[in-house]
Amino acid sequence: MTPLLFFVFLLHQLPGSLCTVTTVRDLTVLEGQSVTVPCHYNPQYTHNVKYWCQGSMREFCSSLARTDDLESTPVGKGRVTIADDPAQYVFAVTMRDLKEADSSWYWCGVEVGSMWNVDSTASVYINVIHGMSVETSMVSGEEGGSVSVKCLYSERYRESEKRWCRSGHVSSCKVTDFNGTFSSRSLLISDDKKDTVTVTMKNLEMRDAGWYWCGAGQHQATVQVLVTPRPTTTPSVTTVRLTTQNPSAVKAQDSKSNMSWKTVLTGCGALLFLLITVLVLRRIREQCKKEPKIRGVDETMAKLMVCPVNGRDGENTSLIFLNNLAGPDALSKNTWVPKGPEKMRWEEDSGRNTVDNVY
């Protein structure tokens, strides 16, 4: 190759290296499954056409989908679709219902559209195989709970029976019936008759932990099952929350409490005073009811005065005088004065009745 042709070849390759397109590594897919491949590009090519092609050489690959083709868009009916996301600088290609013949090299491409510039591309090899696989190689469940495993199989095993076995224990295998199901107290197997069989282990025990595999035909896919212990219940602890009050608030609270006690004591004192007053007044009233009777008795006794005198012939004679404060005139009306030596004399100066014995 002459230096001039070599220089032209370098110019032809250089722009493509500036527009770097990247994608995932080689993929292995079961027959009948679908696959989606992301292709990343530089921001300056946001508005460029993107494409997906098949072939061992980029220059001679067959185009399967383009962003400027409506049949290749996600809303189209093609088996291969392409969708561009300019905000993330990535376009994604999806291939459905893969066959064994689809195993090949594929290219993510950004169309530059210039005579001197080649398209920027990145390649990925997709291998379509027969057999089985699992969505995840490790699952975990809690003791007493359940755990599910999804096993994927290729198209040719759709009508085949599916098996779930514990690794190292051939006699432990459980097989689906003609309806694609198996059910027991601790295990449920369900086949959708398309591409997936779901295995559910129920009422897990610690001894159920270990390696298992699901199989169809001569193919197997292993998975590890982990069982975690059931959490033990612990007595709840009551948290006592202590709060620090402001001293002024405490003082105000104490003052309020003291005022409340003063109010209660004042009310009790007033009630006690009222009770004592009622009792005293009642006592005075009772005394007032008794005085007229006593006074009447005293007045009667005062009006009747018995005075012993010496009568005639040495006989003792008792005179009963009725005290009348009306004056001397009342003596002649109310008092009996004996005749003879006895003589009653009224002394006006002292207001007393005097009896003198005259011989």
C-alpha cells in the first residue's frame, strides 16, 4: 500500500473513532425468548439516524431496523424494533421470538452520512441455544414463608415435562403432569406452556436451604435457595421521656397550685363560719322560746308572798301577800288585812309591805 492510500485510509477511519458507540458484551439467549440490546452514542449525534444490522462484517451487514423506518419503531409490527432516547444518548434494539438460526454478529450503528466519514458502530454476538436458564441464580426466603424461582426454557421444550430436584438427591425430583402443574403442601410447580415454569417452595424450614435445579429434556439450570431464621419476638420496652421544664414555668405552676389551695381553704373557712352562725342563732331562738315560761313562773311566785305572823292566842298565822306594783290603792283591793292587833302598814318610801304586831 502506498503512503497516499494509507493516509486516505486513516482519514476514512478517524472520524468514526471520534463518534464512539458502545454496547453490551456477547449474549446467550434461549430459543423462543426475546432480547433487548442498549447502544450508547456521543451527544453530538443526537439527531443522526441509528440502525441495527446483522452480519460478520460491518461494511456488508444487513439492516434489520432503522430509527427513520416506521416499521421498526416500537409501535410497528416488526419482529425487530428500535427506539431512540436522545435525552439519555442511547437507542435500544429488541429482537423477539429468537430462533437458533438467529445466532450471529449484530451491529449498533450511527449514520454519519459523509463520503469521507464512515459510520460509528459497535458489535455484539448473540447466541441462541436450546435448554434452560433461571432468572436469578440465588433466592432467599424466611423460615415459615415461601420463595419462588422462575426457570426459562427454549421453544423445543414447551411440551416437555419439567422437573424440580434437590442437587445430589435424584429421588427428590418432582415432575409436572400433562397440564404442566405439580402441587403439594410444601411445593407448587406451574408451567405456562410458553417459555417459563415457576417453582414455589412453601412453609420453608431451615433444612430446605441448599442447591436445586430445574430441568427439561437433557438440560438443567441450577439455583441456590437460602432460608433465614424466623425473627424472635422481644418484649417491648416502654420509653419514659423526661422533660426539663423552665424554672419560671415551674414557679408559675407552684404559684397556681398555692392559689388553688388558698381558694379551697378560704371556702372551707367561710362554710365553717356559716355553720357556726346558724348553730348560735338556733340556740338563741330556743332560749327565747323557754324564757316566757320561766318568766311567768317567776312573776307568779313573786306575786304570792307567804309571811308567817303570830296570831291570837299564840297561834302561828301565815299571811299571803300579792305583790302589786300598781301602788297603795291596790292594797285595799287585792290584800286581806286582818283586824285586831295586827296592822299592815304601807311604806311608800321603800315600796315594801311591812307587818307589825301591835299589843
